Amino acid sequence: MFGRKGEKTDLLAYIREGRELTRGEKLRLIVSLSIPSILAQISATIMFFIDASMVGHLGARASAAIGLVETTGWLMGGLASAANMGFSVQVAHAIGANDFERARRVLRQSLICCLIWSLVMTVIGLAISWPLPHWLGGADDVCHDASVYFAIICFCGIFFQMEGLAGSMLKCSGNMKIPSILNIAMCVMDVVFNYLFIYVLDLGVKGAAMGTGVAMLITSVLMLYFLFYRSSIFKGERFRLRFSAIEGDVVKNAFRIGGPMGLQHMLMGSAQVVSTLIVAPLGTIAIAAHSLAITVESLCYMPGFGIAEAATTLVGQSFGAGKRLLTKQFAYMSTTLGIGVMSVMGVMMWIFASELMTIMTPVDEIIMTGAHCLRIEAFAEPMFAAAIVCNGIFVGAGDTLRPAIMSLASMWGVRLTLAALLASTYGLAGVWTAMAIELTFRGLIFLIRMVHGKWLDKMA
């Protein structure tokens, strides 16, 4: 990608040093930071394909059990990610301003706060695991497996939190390669352990959760090792978890950045749960098709998240360095790249919808229903890309409150309202039509905000 080894790091240093970057160098930075993350995101999706396929071949009931609590799992994961980003964005700003001591200080605070947060979330998750599937309207024949699956995933929440925190810190420092490699490795381990627990040990749905938990444990240990012992910025740091060492300004900034993101994840996750409530009365086939089609669609939008992660790093560091024009240029170029890539992915998803669903399940009715939903969703992918990448840009600038409000208004005011109206007449296809309309609307309003430039108002 570059003419000489280490040029990517040198170009990132240009931001901190105030040196000019050519248009080609900016594009190379975006692409070089995006590619490892895109590969990790796609590999995660492919491995999740295999993972879901393993469960899917156990039958529609097994797929429905996981699909029933899947959206609540996303909610819990979103809250963990919000806590991580509240601290890692501060690290990106500090590194951009060449204040490495502050970056290390923020990292120390994050370890304590995120550890406490993960423990609280684990306790809450375990407490609601048994009644949750019944609250969501699940049939009696899937509720037991759904409860066991959710409880095991929640028990492993601390591993997810620490893996995400260490990965976010590495990415915001400009190291996309190691987190991406480890995330790919985690996906491979997930498949291997799932095969062991699901089939060899014959544990079924329970085995799927256990396999994922073991993979997360190993990855979190490796991610922390690279952060503390191999990172050029954080290497050699020694941390003692002392509650008296918590600094008010760091925690306050983390809450300012992560708080709106957490609220957004909570209400967006709640909206996903409501969406599940809308789908659940449509029957086991609909629940399974909905869950598996969402998994297939993730192959299309994961490249957008990879580019968004690169945008967060580049915008965060250029924002911290006080480079307003450079920040806007990175934002525009990242968004254009994201829309282009996901448009191509949307076309591919429309063409191969049936084939992709066939990988997930042998049940013809699920394949047909899921493929129809995917072809509806394919038309929304360009604007979905705009929403994903713009959100990454806003996060990098520490602008999280208004985008969160915009997302929530779109999700609750457009998607759920339309889904409730269309589901009774058009079934699952109506729910996915509502989803496609909402994603297009959200992308448009995010693009308007990015072009308007209000997200740069807090730049020093």
C-alpha cells in the first residue's frame, strides 16, 4: 500500500506535527486504516454466518431461540461499546495534540470505570435472563434455550468489555492492524469452539454461547497484552486499579461523550426489542427468517463500520490537533468511500440473496422469506453507509448528543411506526420495508448535518 515500511505511521504523525498532506496521502491513510478493519468486520460476519448456520441446521426452533434474545444482546453490547468510546475518543484527541501523558492517564481511568460498568451489566443481564424470552413473546418451546443462551453471553460480558476497550484504544492510537487480526482470530476460534460445544459435546444452543464466550476470553487477554506490552504509546505502563486514582475531568468527559451514545444504544436497542415484539407474533418461521436475514445483511454493512472506525481515528486525531479543514476533508472522503463500497455490496446482496440464505438454513420457507427481505433492504444500503460513516465521524469529534437524538427520532418515529402499521398487512416484508425507509431517511439527515458542519463547533 505504501512505498516504505511505516509510512502509515509517519502520515499519522504529520497530523500531530501540523504538516500538510496531499489528497493522495489522505486517501491512502483512509484506505490503509480502513482495510484491516473492513477485513476484520467481513471475516467476523462470515464466521458468524458459519456460527449461525451451525445453529440453523439444528432446526428453526434453535434459530428462533437465539434470534429472540439477539436484539437484547445487541443492546447490552452497545452499552459496553459506549463506555469504551467515552474514553478512547479522549485518547485520540490527546494523541492528536501530542499529549501522550494525558492519553495514558485516560487509559488508566478507563480500566477502572469500564471494569465496574461491565460487572454491573453482567449482574443485570443474569437477573433478567430467565423472564426475558417470555417478556419478548417467545413460544414456550424456545424460551428455555433462549434464557440459557442469554445468561451465558451475559456472564462473559467482562471479556467483551475488556476486548472492546483495548481494541478501541489501539485503533484510536492509529493501530488498526492488531485489533483487526485479533478480531479475525476470535471469529475463527468462535467457529472452532462452537463446533466443539454444539456438535462434539452435543450441547446445542447452550454450546453456541459457550463457544463464543471462550473465544472472547482468549481474545481479550491477547488484546490487553498488545495494548500494555507492544503498543508504542502505552507500552511499559504499569496500572494499579486504585479507585482513589479516578479523575473527575476524565470521567466527566467520558460521560459527555459516551453518555449520549449509551442512551442511543439503550433506546435503539429497545427499539430493536420492540421490533422483535412486532415480528414474534408472525411465528417461528418469521422469527428465524428475520434473525438469519439480519445476519446475512451484516455482510453488506460491515465494510461501512470498518471505514467508520478509520474515520473516527482520523477525525479524532485531526480534531485534537486543531486542524479544521483537514478534519472536514477526512470526513467527506470517508463518507464517499463508505457509500461507494456499500452500494456495491447492496447490489451483490440483491443478486445473491437466495444463495446467502441457503448457507444459513436448509428450510425452504425460511430461505424464501429471508431472501425477499434482503432484496427490499438492498436499496437502502447507500444511505445506510452514510449514516454509519457519518456517525463514526461525529464520534471522532466528540459530537454524540445530537446524532443520538437524530437516530432515536428516526428509529422510533419512522421505523417502528411504519413496521407496526405494515406488519399486520404485509407480514415480515412490511417490517423490512419500514427498515429500508428508515435507514434511507437516517442517512439523509446525517449527511445534511455533516455538510452543515455544526459537529465542528467544539474544535479549539
